[in-house]
Amino acid sequence: MAEKEVVQTESELEFGSKKCVCPKCGTEAPHAFRGVPCSKTKCPKCGSAMKGTQCGD
């Protein structure tokens, strides 16, 4: 299986995500580990890959 390409917004590239959000169930979590993208973090509620976002987005 091929890995998905991770596309980050300009602000994420410059500053990193402030929080991770699950696109499947909406669970939010703080972005805990600098250098590890949210897409590599699994949702604690449903197990889907999280998505990075800035606070207030």
C-alpha cells in the first residue's frame, strides 16, 4: 500500500500545527510532539489519522 502524501499549509510549514483534529469524528487534541505531524497521530477515540490545524481555524 502506498503512503499518502502529506500536504501542509504555509502557516503549518512555518509554525507547525497548534492542535490535531480527527476528520472522521471531530475529536481535538493538542499537538504534543514537535517534528511529528498530526497525520502520524491516531485519534484516541476512533483510531483514524488526525489532521493538523491552527487554533482558531
